[in-house]
Amino acid sequence: MFRLLIVLAFFIALEIYSFQLIRTLSRDHWWKWIYLAVSVLAILHVILQFILHPDRTQVSDSRDIAVTVVLAFFALKVVFFLFMFGEDIYRSIEGLISSLLRKREPDQSFLPGRREFLAKVGLAVAALPFGAILYGAWRGKYDYQVREYELSFDDLPEAFDGYTITQLSDIHVGSFDDREEVAYAVKLANDQQSDLILFTGDLVNNEAKEMNGWEDIFGSLTAKDGVYSVLGNHDYGDYVQWDSKEAKEENMQQLYKVQKDMGWRLLLDENEKITRGADSISLVGVQNWGGGRFPKYGDLQKAADGLRKEEFKVLLSHDPTHWDLQVKNDEKKFHLTLSGHTHGMQFGIEIPGFIKLSPAWFIYKKWAGIYKEADQFLNVNRGFGFLGYSGRAGIWPEITVITLKRKV
């Protein structure tokens, strides 16, 4: 309840300061009321769309548009809030210092002009995320990027020097609305010609039936050593109200079957070896396990049963928080862990080598890309699909290619 009150207070403050900025620029003209009306109507519209289209496993263009508009307005208001609230804080500190130093009150005549200038700058800055969110829904969600990494290990078996892995994650097939774009991305993954393709969970949004009609596209994924997968938190059907336990179990069996029919090897807390002559590496697949409110189905010890510390291991674990909480300190040593889950929040700014920012940073310590501690690596894939916001802005859909190298 307390958290709900904090969130409510934040949204109220957001609306108040946003309206203040618009009012400052409107010079008491009527169009500030147009802004307020559009803002309120956008919220009412998204509520109406979720009432009219409650089944989230079905693509709804009108619902997606409503969500996109609300998110664009939200980004706009956050920037408005930062500028106007920041100006209020500065003015309060300025007044406090003057009071403590027993100076006379500073000249207030310039304040309206300063506030208007900041409002104009705030409006200009806010146009960037506003436009980015709209662009992300139009084009960004299918702007697939191939990210390549070369990782070196002291104890990589010699026969696997130069071995390549393509990782996909968070397909969320129930969100797609363009078969041609998705087919192109699957071809792009195949074009990498990796030795192995690994999928790290969240094939669907909620139900296995979302895969109907998509089996041929994702079933075309191919690699010399096969396609392996694990489950993510959305794959268990936990976000659906089922008529019975049997119905939920039937859904799970259908999801297992569709992956088997596509030729994918689903690892359910188990491991398999990939061999090259006398050398081998072990693939370890754990069911969803992570921190916070998400379900914990996985058993790391069961998944790694029979493996020794000195064996080279690649772990598939959907939630990257698993790495900090259990994986990296496990005595069996998992050389490379592949995760997804965060989507990078589908929004942010990334300029390789310079900047990497996303709201995901406030929730996840490790939210995108390669992380290393000691001689163990974690890769957090930014996701293949999208969920909630039907778009991507700055954090583009990802196909990861990792080359394993042996240190010399």
C-alpha cells in the first residue's frame, strides 16, 4: 500500500509539473487546456483498449497504439518534471542561502523569464524521447542488430578454439505483427553460420497457442550442433487465469511439443555434452530462477548433476539475476552464462564505447551485454522480440554471436 501511495504521488507530481511547463509557455492562452485534454484522453483510451482487448496473447493494433501514445506522453512528462522541479529546487536553495547569510531577498524580476527559458529548453529536450518512442513503435521493433563478442578462456578445450554460438532470447512470439520482418531476422541468425544456436527463454507471452503459424519460421533455425533452449518466466503460463490445473499443464505440454517439433532441444534442469574428438564442452540448461517476484522453477545443482569443476560449461539461465545470486559463486564453475529477460527495457541510449543508458539500470545490475568477474562471463541478450510497449527505441532487438577463444 505504501509503495502504491509513492507511485501515485509521483504521477500526481508529474502531471502538476508538466502542466506548469505548458502553462508557462502558453502565456495564458487556451491551448494548455488542449494539452491537458489530450493527456487525459490518452490515459482513458489505453484503459478502454485493455477492457476491449483483454486477451494479451492476441495482437491488437489499436491497443498497441494506445500504449505507445501513453508511453510517449509519459517520457515527455518525465523530462518536463525534471526541468521544472529542478528549477524549483534551485530557487529554494537560492532563497535559503540568502536567508542564512541574512542578505536581502534576491531580485525576483528575472525569475519568470528564467522559468520560461527552462520551459522552452525542456520542451525541446522532451521532443527527443517522445519522437524516439513513436519511431520505435513504427520501425525500431524490427531493427535487428547482430552483436559479436570474442571471449577468451584459459581452460577452453583446444578443439573448441574459435567455436561460435548464436544466442537468441525473449522472442515473445505473441507480440509480432509482421511475418516478413521476423522471417528476415531468423534468416539473419542462420546467416551467422554458428556452430550452435542457444535460446534463453520467453518463447511466448503467455500461452503455447501463440506459436500457431510460426513453427515453420522458427523451426528453420539451424546450426551444426543443433538448437538448444530453456524456459523463461513467461513460458509457464503463470500470467493467465486457467480454468484448471489440468488446462495449465496441457499448455505446458503443448509448449514442450512445439519446441520438439521444431527440432529444438529443451533443457529442463539438465545438461548435455558437445564433443569434438576427445574434447567436449557441457551445455547446462536451468529452468527460470531469479531474484524478486518472478517464479523460481530452476534447480542449478540438478542441472549440473554429474559435471566436474574442470569441465568447460555454458549455462543457459533466463534471468541474469541468477548469476549474482547463485551462479558465479558456485563451486562447479560456469565459464559462460547466457541470459536475457530484461529487454534492456526496450528503451535507452547506446553508443558503443561511450554511453549505455536505460531505465533497466534502476532494476538490474546487469541488464545488457557482456559482464565479467574473475574468469567467468555473463551475456545478457537484449531480446529478439518485444512486450508491453510494441516497439524498441535505442535498445534494438538483438542476435548475439559469441566466439570462444583459447588463451595462449
